[in-house]
Amino acid sequence: MNTNLVIRNETDADATPIHDVTVAAFETLEISRHTEQFIIEALRAAKALSVSLVAERDGQVIGHIAFSPVVISDGTPDWYGLGPVSVLPAHQRQGIGTALIREGLSRLKAMHARGCCLVGHPDYYRKFGFRTVPGLVHEGIPPEFFFALSFDDQFPQGSVTFHEGFNADGSSAG
């Protein structure tokens, strides 16, 4: 399934392949605003990519995942947002996204993160332990698409704000 798959930290040389993988991965996704590549570039420029991993097979970058800090209105520190996560369409449904998510969460735990949250598909992220948490919200996102995973069994309460890089749309530099 994941023969010859390597998951490693992003390097400077990966910026263009990550851009290309991200564009391809979200190209046909109807719920996407098609700004994911700009979000990653903005997070990178702001030095807000706390964890940025690529999946590589036979020397080709075929997947990417980003984690960045979030702010929670109750002041709880050390929480991160997952996303975007991208896999080239020809390599989807082979466990690559799962491998990226598991490795990324492992690295967050090693950094003593307290938890991770995301906006995503309910059927996919529950298998990693993500769940909806009453009292923890992301304004403008229906609760059934906003998930959190606590590493210390403590869930903050309040509103989560993702890094300003998530507002990037490619219309300006920075």
C-alpha cells in the first residue's frame, strides 16, 4: 500500500511541488475556494508552519500536510490547526493522507501540543479521534464540520481563530 513512501519535513526545495500537489488535490473539490496553495504559502511566509510534512514516493512529492498555531478565545495555549492536507489525485485512497495525518499528530504531541482542530469532512476525521466539542466553535463554520482532538483530555471552550494566512487568496503578495 505505502511501498517506498517516505514522510519527511518540508525543505525549501519542496515549495513548488507542494504548490502543485495542493492545486491538483483541490482542483475538483466543489467545497473548496481553491485558495489552499495560497494559504500554505502565506503560512510559510509568516513562519507559522509549525509542522509541514511531505509524502514522497520514488523521489516525487505526492502529498503534503500543514499544521499551524491557533488562538482560542479562552486563552488556552498550545493548540494547532490541521490543514490543508493534500494528496495528488492519482495517489488518493491509498492511505497517504492517513499516514500524513498520523505522523503530523505524532509530531505535535512530541512538541507538547495540547490539541489540534480542523475544518473537514465528518466521516474522514473521526477515525483519528477528532470530534465535535460543545462550546468549542469556529465562527462561520457549521459545528458538524469543525473538529478537535485533545492530547491531554482537556478541551478548551470558546472560539478558535486560525492563523491569518488562512485568509490568503492569492490576490496580494503576503
